[in-house]
Amino acid sequence: MNDLTPLRTTGARPLGCQDAPVIEARQDRGQHAVFCGLTGIIWLHRKIQDAFFLVIGSRTCAHLIQSAAGVMIFAEPRFATAIIEERDLAGLADAHDEIDRVVGELLARRPDIKLLFLVGSCPSEVIKLDLGRAAQRLDRKVGSGVRVLNYSGSGIETTFTQGEDAALAALVPALPAEAADAAPSLMIVGALADVVEDQLIRLFGAMGVGPVKVLPPRRSTALPAVGPGTRYILAQPFLSETARTLEARGATRIAAPFPLGVEGTTGWLKAAADAFGVQAQLFDAVTEAPRARAAMAVARHKPALAGKNVMFFPDSQLEIPLARFLANELAMRIEEVATPYLHRAHLAADLALLPPNTDLSEGPDVDRQLDRCRAARPDLVVCGLGLANPLEAEGITTKWSIELVFSPIHGYEQAGDLAELFARPFERRGRIADIRPAARGGA
């Protein structure tokens, strides 16, 4: 799924890490720390307000999504699981007939749905199904302005954030074609919180950059047009397949660091501004105030974090931009940055801004990385939920990487919040340390 450039493992290191070797590349053997791509549904169903995500899967899939979403029992979210029952496994029911029946009942109950995703999952019975053909059949059958698409969120094929990549890549062929005489346009690619999206669009508007389009849109009836005049800029680093499909339709990528922290946001905005010919004086005038606010908000957390070392386990593909933010704006020391996939082209700007000699690893064997972690005893480990509790039990402070995906962290106005997310684990450990002596004394 990822168009990954080869990893270079030899050669001298220049400033930054754009050509840095990896201490451990992806291995065919050994355990890997990954999380299911179905979880992308949790933020995508909130973003595209008239879309519905129907997972074709097992009860495990249903429990996973319900747990991740924290859905209240009386709420009716825009996702569900068509569960494979025993009679399906026994071959007593035709799976495609069952899918048609479930979709028919769903659309009858929810006439507000305008975009329906059939989402594949891990069970072998689902893998055998041709959900692409099922989506095409249903797309012709249901009509009434409802578009039916499909993608795989299977943990065999996708990791945590790749579910969004698969969903957006499935959406790109449905985007309308840009008019041949259309003026150049900017497309922001990647699901962002609405408030963040609005802030970024306002900044571009003040610079005279536009029209600005977003993928995914808030409603499927507002799909952005794409064509040779489209210049797109990634807001998330895990959208390699989406980028490939956009370029297949003529769009051109604007290379930039990702908009995390003051440095990343400024570099991201500047790359787009330069692509549209914005004068430096105008760019500085538009960004000066939010940039100063962001720097002040980040600085409040620097005393708690400066000098501490941090280690990233692979999870979201946000690891490299986050490490750059922690090193350059909060003076933290980077012990190791591990990411599930290392797309050097998309991460080139962030790699160039990392401190020289930063250790990188791509999809490392989790046991080997745990050995390195225990030997280094970093002040903070950023990792998935499955590793956090065991490491905490060993006295190592952790940060759940999933929170960094679910929280609004992009842009100037969120830079302070992003810094606070890394300061909180130390505050929590300090409070626990204060409580424990009192509890022992009371005993």
C-alpha cells in the first residue's frame, strides 16, 4: 500500500536525518507493535457528516470500534458492523445476499446517509469476499443519491492510521474532474478537527491563497474537484496511497514539514504560500500574531520537558514530526524514533529538521525495541495501549500515542495543547509519587 523509497543504511550523515540510516528496518520475523486500521472510522465518521461506515466483520470488530469510540448506549453513530454469524460460516447463507439485506435495512432507517463505505476486516471469510464488486453492485442498485465505496481496514493489510489512507484513496476516484481552464487551487489532504481546518483556511485566505479545498470534506455532497491545476499539501504523514491516487489524477504535491508545533506549522504554511507566490512580507504579517501566541503557549511547558529523553514506539506514523517538535521546541533528547512505515519523500522536510544522529527504526521487532528501551530507561516512552501499562509497571513513564491522533494537535492555536499532552504524564507520575508515601503512612 505504501510507495516507500528504499531505506539507505550506509553513508555519512549531513545535518538533519534525511539520509540517516535506520538502526532496525522492517523484519519479516518477530513481533510488531501495530493497531488495527478499523480505528480510523472513529475520526472519519465524525468528519464526513453524511457518511456511514459498515464493517463486514466479526463481533471482535464491533467491540473494538465501540470501545475506541466510547459510544453511549443511547447514541446512534454512523458506523456499524455486519457480523458474520454461525450460519454464514456454515455456508447456509449467501454472504452477498446478506450484505444487500443489511445495506437495504440501513438505508431505509437512515435516509440521511449519502456516502456508504463497506469496510473489510481480518476474518478469512471476509477476505474471501469481493467487497469491491459488492460496492459497485450496491452503488448501481441503491440509487437515490447514495454513493457506495469500499476499502480494507483489516489489521492484516493496514495499521492504525492507514485506515484513513485507505478510505481517502477509495474516495479519490469519486472526486469530480477540475475544469480545464480552472485557476490553480490548493487542496488540504487529511482529516483535521473542524476548528483546526477553519483556522488554517483563514490564514490562507488572509494571504490570498485560494481557492482552498479539503479532503475529506465535511459532507460527501461537497467533494473537491481535482486535476492538473490542483496543488495538494498533506496534513497527515500517513496518506501515501491517497497521495498516489491524487497524482494519478494530475494533482501536484507541495513538499512541506507537517503542521505540528510552531516550526512545523510555519514551514507548512510557508511551503503552500511560496507555491502560490505569496510575498514574504505578507506571509510574516499574517502569521506573526498566531506564531507568537503559539510560541508563548509552548514555552510554558518547556521547563517540565527540557532535557528529558523520549523514545517512540511505532504506532501512528506521526512519530517523526512529533520527535522534531519535542527536540526543537521543547529541548527534549530523542532516544529513538520508531515508525511503522518510513516514507522518506513525504517526511523529507521533518527528517531534515531532526537533530543529527537521531536513531530511526522502521517497523522494528517489538521485543528488540523493548530491550533497547529497558537498557536506555528513557524519561518518557510514547507507545500504544498494549505496551503502556507493562512499561508503567516497570517504572517507565508513558504517553498513549492514540491520544495524539484523537486530539486536535495541528496548527498554531493547538501548539500549546500538543506540548501539554507530553507534560501530563510527568504531572501524573508526580501526583502518584505524592500519594504513595501518604498511603503507606496511613497504613
